[in-house]
Amino acid sequence: MKSVTVLAMQNTMAATVTSPMDVFYQAGVMWNFFNGKAVTPYFDVNLVTTVGKPFRCLNGVRLVPDGSIDDVQKTDLVVVSSILDIDNVLNEQGEVLDWLKRMYRQGSHIATICSGAFVLAETGLLDGKTATTHWGFAEQFKKRYPQIKLKLERLITDEGNLFCSGGYNAGIDLSLYLVEKYCGHEVALQSSKSMISDIGRTTQAPYCMFQFRKDHNDDQILSIQEWIESNFDKNFDYESLAGKSCMSRRTMERRFKNATGETPLTYQQSIRVEVAKRLLENESRSFDEITYQVGYEDSSTFRKIFSKQTGLVPTEYRKKFQRVSAT
């Protein structure tokens, strides 16, 4: 039986604590129970905090830990919950960094849920390695940890003994992934069926929303961004776009890329994809009609752009996200 220590951080989302606990707890239990077999748990799961006292999650749920991090001398796996603010965490719970490094040196694997990746990143253990986190924290993560290879499109990253997941519910995906890693595919499949939770999800691309970076303090580029956003369905050439702010095309392209992380073209494409996503979610018009509305004449070209950014073809996206009746 492997030992799993779930570390609940200050101001965490409850699901990033309880969901991993549930997944590991039920492995070898629920499936056997449903099939009239003796339960054979594969994991011993414990919940700890830095001080070992009862605490409230962001939604007000009160949880009682089994102890503090000082009570854990050895564990096979540490699962780090989500956090609200990394600077506040470091100020209030900075001792967790040394503890995580000590556990790692002793052979523990470390997994993070959602924004918990920031905590692991602060230890330096992810330097030069891949990681993922919730798409909403991507820009903050990239700025803070340029030495880490952020793979935002991935739902899970696996560095052998360091694991990250993107999004709150991805804690279930990562936990099922680790059940498979430690116990084999059959046990993971049984767990997936018992919990009625998909196994094998690998990307968060369909859920990501394009983030309009505007905190760069370049007023000329901000003006160009706003023009593109207001005229996303219009075609433009680089020369005229640069001329709007009295810049050369080369200067405009360089400054736009430095400020936003995108070229003007990919910026416009991303806006068009976001508009198309909303239309697929809320309207019944064809993709050809949507293509024309967002400014393309060739639906095959836009379909390729859409699929590249979302990881789904338009029909799959609509099927997944369009509102349907439960009756």
C-alpha cells in the first residue's frame, strides 16, 4: 500500500483537496464493493497542513487535517492543493518549501493541482522541466518562472517524479493518471468507471480562453490591440496597421510581439476563434456562416486554425459545449 499525503494550502479550493483524496481512497474499494469482492485499498491517504489545525476552504467548507507537515517523516506521494496568491503563501507558509524539498530528497513524488504548481515552482525542483497549471494563471506563471517550460495545452505533465495538472477538476485526471502509474491500467479503469469520470484526458486546450495581455504599458501597442479587437472581422495589412501609430512595420511587429506575446495576425486569429467558440456554444448557425461572420471566406482555412487552437474540430466543440436539455 502506497502512502499519499495531501497538502492543503491556505485559501485553497475544496475540490483540489477532497477530489484527489477521494480518487486514491476508492482505488480497490468501490469497484470491489460494487462487484461483491473484498475491498483491497491501494493507498493510505492522509491530509496535512503546515500547522495541523482545522481550516476553511475558499467556499467555507471546514476540513480537519490528520496532522501537520512536521508529522510526516516519509511518504510515497505528496499532492499539493491549489492556492490563491503565491506571495501570500510564501509569507504565511514559506516553511512548506523546505519540507517539499526534503520529501523529494527522500524519494517522495510530488504532484500539484491547478495553481499549486506555483508552490512546486518556488522550490526550484521544476527548473528546466515541464509544468502546467490552470490557463488563467499562465501569464503570471511564465513571467515568474521563465526557467520552467510551461506546457499550457497539457492537462498533465509528467517529469517522472514531479507532476502538474491544469485546472481544479484536473485533480481527478491527475489522480487517475497516478493510480494507473502506480497500480496499472486495469485498476485505473475500474476507478474511472466507479467514479463515472473519464480517463485519459490529456489537454485543456478546449477550455482555454484567449487572454488579452494589456499590462505592458505600451500605449501605442494597446491602441493597436483595441483596433484589432474592434475590427477583428476586417482584413488588414501590416503597413497600414503600423502607420496608425506612426511606426514602421518592423518596429510595430517587434513591439507588438514583446508586449503581447503574439504577432498582430495570431492576435486577430485568436480573437476570431474566441468569437467562433461563443457562436458555436450559443447559436445553431453553420460553421460556414460563422466563418464568414468572423472575417474569413474559406471555412477550411479557418477550421484548421480553430482546431489547432482548441484541439477540437468545430463539430466536436459544439457537441461538447453547446447547451443541451437533460430530458
